[in-house]
Amino acid sequence: MSNPIETRCIHGNSDFSYQDVNKAVSFPIYQTATFGHIGVGQSTGYDYTRVQNPTRERLEETVSALEGACDTVAFSTGMAAVSACFELFGAGDHIICSEDLYGGATRLLQTIGQKNGLVVDFVDTTDIAQILARITPHTKALYIETPSNPMMNVTDLHACAKIAKENALLLIVDNTFLSPYLQNPIELGADIVIHSGTKFLSGHNDTLSGFLSCASQELAERVRMIAKTTGGILAPFDCWLMLRGIKTLSVRMERQQENALQVAHWLATHPKISKVYYAGLPEHPGYETNLRQARGAGSMISFRTDSVETARRVLEKVKMITFAESLGGTESLITYPVLQTHNDVPEEMRERLGITETLLRLSVGLEHVDDIIADLAQALEE
Ligand SMILES: *Cc1c(COP(=O)(O)O)cnc(C)c1O
């Protein structure tokens, strides 16, 4: 890659060349459903916005530049991207997934995936032996989140890429939690990278989007055909909002990560907090692996309170921090995974993973870190 990521966030891989005839500094919003034909059998390259649109193309090129992907397709939400990804597979195909996944992905696989005949095994992918033990002649893909949601478990992507190559599997990595600023799975051997662009890429808690970034042209063509056929693509105005958000990705990630480390250290010493899950703390079991494959641990922290009462009190007493789903934006958000993001995950599975009534998940935002800590401190007081 020729230019550093800070520059790519703003200019993509376009070698700084203008693509707009009027040299608009902010890429225009092509708010049009369709495009006129210049002659029979002739096209400007744009025919219909479900298939191509200049604003979406600009966004897709930017995300490809950030992920080192061959091509990227932008979807209306992260789940639209995840769903489109699983359309690559058919009845009888076996997929090995991290057991600690975004709740919506687990729900998708256990309902629609099951209806479509996908055979899915949820395993602890931090233990490579468990992945190897589940591979069968029908296995087609490994589906990984690292750090995972909400337990922040770290899976070794180099090791997964090796297994995927040796067994002709697709390695699919949901990179939402670290964003392309901190981790690039394609460079480590992944075939497809998924983003819920709603989170760090947008960064402002105001736009939903999803992305599938592909390592090869062949995969990208299959994904484009699925997007064109199923239609869950991203609208032009939302593409523009995403372009705008991505411009500041590097500075946001740096500051949010800096804040998160301080908050994690503070939580770790608080008498009412029994455990902190943050891959940036040296005592985290995935600390070394994360250091090898990522440029940081990001700004997502989960923590366990001493009692259910404390957990509920924090959620009800936070003032500046909002008790809400989602993550990755300028505003700090606190989530109750057991009742929110992971409510549809079977209880037995939640218990095994540690997603219980004492677990809280915090997305550390861009407010002054002293204010974030002060808010948590007052909310923890009885
Ligand atoms: C939020 C999220 C999704 C789903 O994205 P939406 O934009 O909410 O549809 C998928 N994966 C991860 C890791 C997420 O955090």
C-alpha cells in the first residue's frame, strides 16, 4: 500500500485525483435511482442505483483501501452484510464459528441459516485445536470475531488463515470491533472481512451500514451478484455520511483507545468490579496474540460487577454515558448484553460464555476521560 492509513481515510486509494468534474472537495451525493442511457447498448457505467452509484462506489473504494481488499460491497446494515455473506453457502455446507459472536449473527445462523440447511458449529476459536477437531469434508468456512463480542476473546488469525488454506476453507472475519485502523485481516490471510459500518466507521452513532471486503476478484463478483440480486445495498445519502465519518477514523480510534485504556485501568481497581475484559491489559489472556495481529486493542471494554444489583444500578444511574445498544461512536454507550445484544442467544450458551446478569459492555467515546470515569464512579456508588 502506497499511502498511510490516515491519508487513505480521507482520500481512499485514488492517488489524490479528483473524480468530480466540478472538483467538489466533498464527494457529491448522487441521489438518483436510475441513470439515462447514452445509446442502445451503451452505458455511462451507471444504470441503476441498486447495482452501481458513484457515491457508493467512492465509499466502497475507500473501505477497500483501508482493508487492503480487492473490492468491497456496501450494505444497508451490518446484518445485511452478514446475511449476504452466508448466501455464499448452501444446504449441507458446514461452517465453524466463534461461539462468542455478535448476537444478531448467532440468531441469523440459528434461524434463517438453519432453514437454509447450513450446518453450523459454534466453538471456542481461541483454542485452535477445537477448530481442527470440527473440520469435516463438508466444512466450507471459518467465521471469526476477534476481539469477540462481548467477552473480548482473541482468536489467532495467522493460525486460522493457515488452517483455512490447508483445508480450502474461506476465512471470514468480522472486524467491526477494531476497525481497519487497528486490524487488517486480509493482510493476515482472511478471504472476507465484515464490518458493521454503523460502529467505528460511521463513528457518530447516526448511520447504519455494513460492508463485505473481499480478498479476490472472484469472491467479490459472487458477493456483488448476491447484493444486486437480494438488494440490501446502502443508499447514496448514507454512503456520503459514511465517507464523512471515515475521514476522522484515525483520530477517533486513537483517542477512544487512549480513553479506554485509562477507563480499563480505573475499573480494574474498583472494589465493586470483579473482572475487566479488555485486550489492552497485559493480564488479558489474548493480549500477546492481539499485539501480534493488531495495532491496538480498541475502545470496547466489558466488565463484571460484584452483584446483579450493582450492574442494574450502573445502567440506571449513568448520566453522560447513555444506556443503549451499539458502539464505536463519539458518545460513550453502556450495554447490558444479557438483555440487549445477546438476548436471543440460548441461555445455556450465554451461561457458558459468561454473558450473565453481572456483565456490562462499555463503548468508550470521545468525551474527556475524566468525565467518563466520574460518571462511572457516581453510578457505582450505592
Ligand atoms: C453491530 C454489529 C453487527 C451488526 O451490524 P448492524 O449494523 O447493527 O446491522 C455485526 N457484527 C458486530 C460485531 C456488530 O457489533
